[in-house]
Amino acid sequence: MQQLSDEELITQSRGSGIAAASDPYLNELFSRHQRRVSLWCLRYAGNREDAADLAQEILARVWRNLDSYQGNSKFTTWLYMVCRNHCLNHVKAKSHEPDVMKEIVDIADTRGANTEEGLAREEHVRLARRWINDALDETERKVVRLHFGDGMAVDAITRLLGLKNPSGAKAHLVSARRKLQESARRWKARYESARKQ
């Protein structure tokens, strides 16, 4: 099967009548391109965790929509276009998300603020603490406090907490960022809804 081109694998799959989940032609096709898609995603995402998520989403999308591949171009060209479009949409969506971690650090610094600003910042700090306590697991809370509160480097946190996963504390920061952004989106939606009533 390795000597077959991508296009031949697709043709063989379409003619085999085998269910997609157990189709050896499709399994070969996807295993052949999984690493390439992951590397493409890494260029856009900038970190391995987001790249892995994107690659998984893209491969699932390609799997579901393989019937739309008409063979007018090489499969890799079509695959790259699907990957590129999905990654660009991800980057665009991410650019509109608030950087919650930066906001938490900014609002925690109340030095030099007048009384009214100081009170507003304290309210924001309380809200940020509530999000941290509600949304994050214990390890994520520790990593966030050590990194953003104490200014500790990611590799030092990894050693201090004895984290054994390959990405160490960075993986927990990525997960925490995602959860806090979701908390911020939910809070903003509730706030906007309450303002309209």
C-alpha cells in the first residue's frame, strides 16, 4: 500500500465499499500525513499544544469531508488548503480573544492608582481570583500564581512542582489560559445580557 499515491489510495477506498473507520486505504492516507499537518499547524499556532489540537480538528474535518475532494489537484494541495484555512480562522479568532492572563497581571498592579481606580481594580482582582479558583485545577492555580504572581520562570516551576509531563508548567499555563478565556467570555456574555434587560 505504501507504493500507492495519495490519489490512488482515495480511489481504492472509494471503490472498496469498506466502512471508513476500518478502511486500510484511508488509515494509510491519514497516517502518511498526520506529521505533516502537525508541522503546518505548529507554524501557525506557535506552540505544540495548540498545534496538536488544530491538527486533530483538521484531520477530523478532512475525514468527514473527503468526499468533497474531486481530484482536480494533488491531495496534498487540497489538504494544505484545508489546513491553511482552518489555521487562519483559528489565528483570527484568537486575535479577538482577550489575553486574560495579561489582564490579570495588569489589574493586580494597583500602585499609583487614585481611590476610584483602585477600587475598580480591586473589584477586577476579586473577579480574576474567583475565575482562577473556579475554573482551574489545583496544579494550574499553583502554576499561574508562581508564574504571574511571583514571576517565576516556567522551567523553575516545572522543577519545583515536579511536573513530569513533557511540556512541564507550560502545558498547565496553556490549559489555564484557555479555561480563563472561556470564563471571561461567559462572564462578558452574562454582563451584556444583564445590561440589555
